[in-house]
Amino acid sequence: MTGRDLKIAVMRTDHLGDMVLTTPLARAFHSGGASVTVFGPGRWEAVWKSNPHAGHVSLDQFQGTPARFVTGLARRLRAGRFSHAVVPHHDSRLFFAALAAGIPRRYCHFGGISGRMALFHCIRSGLNSKPRHFSDVWMDAARRLGFDGSEQPELFLDPAETGRARDLLSSMLPGASPLLIVAPFHGGNSCNLPPARYSAIAARMAETCRVLVVGTAAEKELWPPAPHSPNLRASFGELPLRSVMAAIACADSLFCGSTGPLHIARALGTPSVTVFGPRPANAAVMWRNPNVNAETLTSPATGPCPCGHGGRCVLADTPTDDEIIAAIRRSIGRGRPGRSGESG
């Protein structure tokens, strides 16, 4: 079977950052001649807008009981006549939908019992013995099919989108000082700084920068109010995802935890600063922004999570606020070598 004969369904239901890190996989398949359709949550559809390598189908239309989800998705997959199914992260509903659809070649990562029951080829990551970045892990599916390519993620923003973002940012935060975006929350399971520290650092950076804090509407209640400053604006739920992407593309730096905006910054070449915790499953080696203009700081603690909260924990006092602020200031001066992912 040649690349032109392949119709590949890539399916995942997890987080924004995981979806961004799947864009190199779609590019590798498409560059080899395959037709690629990504099935994912509707809220992450913005990741695939204008992407020339893959179409997107929202899984939201198949909601209901697990049985209804599997039946509806299997019907859609069968109509698409896919030759391959790739499930980068465990979701038993996706496994059994691909099996019920009769897709002849099925591959998964972290399939577990349900992946084997659905007769998937489980691709071993080897992360326990040799940790590596997850953008490289997802590329193992391309290599299994005989394709390869860069693991650099990409997002496609047209000039009109970035132009509107610049105008909006100028109205929200007038002036010519550097723009810092702060994304203090995440939907994953990695360690993070407490919101109070993000708030304090944002307030201090607002003395010399324009600072925009972004997040979802539900996260607004978790944000401690910072001292009033004309250079500081908290915007929770005000901006759709494409606008957040465009704002990050316009920013001089992003300060965040291990979260989707970090991988957006990587895709767009925006400098970033991130603090990682000590847990091996959420370590910097697996999730950091490896671009040369990114700063990665790590808690010096070793062993179990220091607060014992199992993964959604609050990091210890190190690195200090002063160390983080120094890293942000360095990142603002680094610029954007090798930016990618903007069309036009």
C-alpha cells in the first residue's frame, strides 16, 4: 500500500496541548501522500483551522452514553472508508469504534487492556527507561507506517487574525511596552505554581510590561485579584481560542505552567517561561518548549510530589519569584528565531 492509498483517522479526546503536539504527526502522514482526518473535541477545532495537512471532525456530535458514542462514531468512520486508525492516547470508546467500523489497520499508544481487546497494535513508548518529549512519542505512529519528519508543532494564523489581535491588545492594554501573556491554569494533571504566585509575578511585571492574563471563564473565580495597574488585564473567558493563539503570536513572552498555551507558543515561536515540577510523568524533558528562546525552570525537589496531592499539586517555593521574573525578562529580550506556523 502506497502513501496515496492511505486514509488515516487520528483520534484523541484529551487536552489542548496534546492536540497541538499532534500536528507534526498529521503533517508527516500528509507529506507521505496520505489523506488525514483528525477526530477530536469540538473545543480544539481551532487547532486545525487552515491546517493544510488534515481535516477536523468534532466528536461532540457523538455524545451520549458510551454505547451511543461508539455506534455513532463507528458509523462515521465506516462511511469515511479509512484504511488506518491512530489513537495517540487511551480512550476505550475510540478503540471499539475503530474496531466496529472495520478499519483494517489500527495503532495506539498506551492502549492497555481495551486497546488489545480492540485488536490495536500497541506502540511502546519506552518512556520508563528513556524519557523523551511527547511530540516525538506521537511521531512513532508515523514511523511505524514508514513516514517521518520534524516533531515541531505548527499552527496556521492568517495576517488578518494577527492584525485583529494586535488591535484588540492595543485597546485592552495601550502603550508600547513589551507584552507578557500569563496563563496560570491548566486542565492537565501536572504540578503548577499556586495562583497567588502567578498574581504576584504578574503585578510585578506590570511595572515595566503590559500583562494580559488568559484563561477560561470557570477559572476567573480562582484568580486572586492583583493590585490595580493600567498595564495589567485579567481576561478569563473573554477570548476564543483562535484569539488567544493570535495574542500569543503577538506577545513578547508567555509565562505559564505545563499547559496548552506553552505548546501554542512553541508552534508560533513565541518566547516562553515555564516552571516544571519533580514528578517524572510530567517532567520538563517530556513537555517543555524546546525552542531556543524558551526558558525552562524546574523545582529542585526529587522523588514523590512534594505536597502529596498526587499530581494536581502546588509547587514548592523554589524557584523564587525573583528567579522567575529574571527568566521572563531574559525571554522578552530573546526574540523569535525560526518562527513557524503563520500563513501569508
